[in-house]
Amino acid sequence: ELNVPIDLKGDVEEAKRIILDVADGHEQILKDPAPAVNLVEFEESRLLLQSWIWVANHDIGNRVRIRDEFATAVKNRFDEEGIDIPYPRRRISTDPEMNVGK
């Protein structure tokens, strides 16, 4: 499982296509069961896609390495294709009647 955030105005279908394309291009990610990706959350400053991949060798070291390769490849493809991974946004306001600093 890999959670992948994209900008609220991001192209969800294009991001899904990229994630599946990256999975399809990795020789150690299984074709059956097929990789999957779904939009699972509308968050404050992003949309969250959740992807699932399966590998034949369940050795923990192998799974960690493949997940790292997959995540890195997704990030690189997002950069190439202009899909933004957003920073958290916060709005800070002060109440002038709180007399801050007095």
C-alpha cells in the first residue's frame, strides 16, 4: 500500500494512470493480482490516492526495497508530468483584541 497525495486541483485520472504505468513497468510487481489505485480522501489541502501493489517474494527486505523503488518512480514521474504533491496549508489569524505582546 502506498498513499500518494496530489493537489486539490490535480488531474486525478492522470495521476492514477501514472501510478499504474509505474507499477506496470516494474518487473517485480505482479500483474495478477493487478495493481490498483483509488481516490480515498478529500483532505484540507490535498486529495489522497491509495495504491496497492503485490510482489511475489514476500521477504520483508525485498518488499521494502520494491516499495521504495515504486514510490521514488511515482514521485519522479509526477515531477516530469507536472503533477504536484502539495505542502500542507495552514491559515493563521490573530484576534486583535487578545492584546498579544502587551
